[in-house]
Amino acid sequence: MTATLPTYDVETVRADFPILGRQVNGRPLVYLDSAATSQKPRQVLDALREHYERRNANVSRSVHTLGTEATEAFEGARAKIAAFIGATTAEEVVFTKNSTEAINLVAHAFSERAIDPRFRLGPGDEIVISEMEHHSNILPWQLLCERTGATLRWFGLTDEGRLDESNLDDLVNERTKLVSYVHVSNILGTINGCERIVARARQVGALVMLDASQSVPHLPVDVSQLGVDFLAFTGHKMCGPTGIGGLWGRFGLLDAMPPFLGGGSMIETVTMERSTYALPPMKFEAGTPPIAEAVALGAAVDYLSGIGMDAVHQHEKELAGYALDALATVPDLRVIGPHTAEGRGGTISFALGDIHPHDVGQILDAEGVQVRVGHHCARPVCARFGVPATTRASFYLYTTTGEVDALVRGLERVRKVFG
């Protein structure tokens, strides 16, 4: 008996997103830039407005009603997010501005003078990333290696846009202190596995961090099954507001890490001579946090959970297959990344002959089609495939096959303009 795949009515979902009803340049909006930021359903917008209208107050240490309600909503959102990603406890989820801050928070823990040997890093030690990374998972490690004298190494890419794990045992070795790589590429759409890399890291005693910016919004993610030590994600790509993201980490590791920022709310005691710090996650959340944004992100998690992440993933996989077939009909179009829907997400980057992506993007915009152009903060990938930049179409739970057709019609218009 064949299992029934999860599904949902995309038109019903689209009705929850007010912005999808607007026009751009006199044309119906075709939003194909969800890898950069997702649109927000009415349920999230309502949660944000309701918080400010009903319980706007600062969190923690409050005895008045508004402060208590705000704290309960804020910590309730943390618990929802922890459950959404399979965390053992809500205390393993640290609120950050975004994935970039989450990755930098972990990088800050490493130094030559770190008390915990797992975070002690100096000459002779190595950090491993990949050639597929967003700049936010390259720059923090480059800066860390510059500070400590450690060496940065990386996985290469195959011609098909997959992670090249052929030299895994050489690359991840007894000198490796951390492996940090992307779960789903923001430019290639490639979904990277964890089992082999995590197993090798365990053999040599290295920690593993996953940049899940493009996976938590699109796939079922369970940190207990992935087996990694840290995971970074961001709210604005998963139907939530900007300015809020998260770091998941094993509690014992978070507890061993030094604070990232100093200030209010992250302390246990303070004297003029010295201070002691609160337990995670408070230790890493100095100052007034993005309270309403966290509450709205909790609402986004409720929304996605109601649809089901298996259904979201299946919808995007079908869209990716449809789009790859449709784009194959466009002359001179070269897809950068996997050419099949297997093992990839709903993000497709491409080059169109020798037409610059900025020109492609401008003409598509005139047709109401919103795509991203440039190197997508992944310049090493563009260099690997010999292109200065690409045009990127990225899908989400509200994207339709009709919008993919609009993209293809727009590309035909681009070809006519440029002969």
C-alpha cells in the first residue's frame, strides 16, 4: 500500500498572506524571493499587533500584570520554538537577532584562553566549513582564525552542486575543533546530509554546527535526530518578523560558553569587583530582548505546525521539480546547482546566456515577478561555477505553479529584449 503524501490547498494558504493580493507595476505580484525573506500570514501580523495593544511591557523580574503577561508570552514562544525543532528543553534555545548573530555567538566562545578545552583554539587547530556557505558562516570563522592562529579548511563542491565529502576523513581530523556547514544552500538549493559528517566529527572529538536558515522554515527539523551540537535559524525566513532568530545548543555546551554580550538580565550577581552570570539561555540575552518579535515568531511556529512541515516540504519539492522542467524549456538557461528535485529545496539559481542578472531582475520586476539577483552572500559558490552572479527564484508554502509559469514567461520577455 502506497503511503499518502501530506498536502494542503495552496490557495487557502495564500489567502492568509495579505501582501500576495497586491500588484507590482500594474501586474499581479509574483513573489519568488522567499529565501531572502518570507511573507507573513495574517495570524503573525495579528499576534504582533495584539502584543503591543494588550500586553506591551518589559519581561523578567516584573510583578505587575502587563509585565507578567509579556514574560509568559515571551517564554511561551521560546517553548513553542524548542518543540518545533525537537529541543530537549526550552533552555536550549537562545534568542538572537538572526542566524548571523547565532553563528557569531558560537564563534565568540572559542579562544586560546578558553577554560573549557572544547572551546580552546590556537595554532595547529582547525575549523572546517564548506565552499557552499553563506558569508555569515564564513566571515566569523575567518575572523576567529585570524585572532587565534587556527587554520580554516573547507569541503569543496561537485559539478552537480553537491557537497564533496570524498576527503572527509582527511579534512575532519584530530586537529579539527569544529565543523560548521549549511543544512540547505541558499544559492544552490542543495540539502546536505548530517550522518557521515557528524559521525566523523564524533570520532575525532569535534563539535558540529549547522546553519539551518534555509531548512527550519522548509523541512521537518529535529535536532535530536540530526545529532549536531549547535543549530542557527532566523525568524523572518519562516513567516516571522525580522530582528528575531535563534541558536539551539546542547545545554552543557551553552553552560560552558562565556557570555556574548554584557548588560542587564544576563547576570546572577554584580559587584564593583566582579560579576557572575545567569544560566543559559539568559546568559546570552543581555538587555531588553525583541519581545513582540519573539511572540510573533511563536505565532509563526503555530501557523507552520498547523500546516505541517512534511506538507510544506512536499509542496516545495513538487514545485522544484515543476520549475526545473519549465526552466529547461528556456534557451541558454543554465541552472547552477542540482538539476533534479531529489535532495534539493525550493531555491533555484540560474544564468541566462550572457545577460547580466541585474538586467534579468529589472525586466522580471516590470512583469511583477520578484526574484533576487547577485551573488546571494555566497560569492565562493559563484566563483566555483564561473559566474559573476545569478538570478535566484525561491519558493515557499504559498508559491504556485502558475507563478513558476509567470517566471518562465518573464524570462521569454528578457530574451526578446536582449535579442
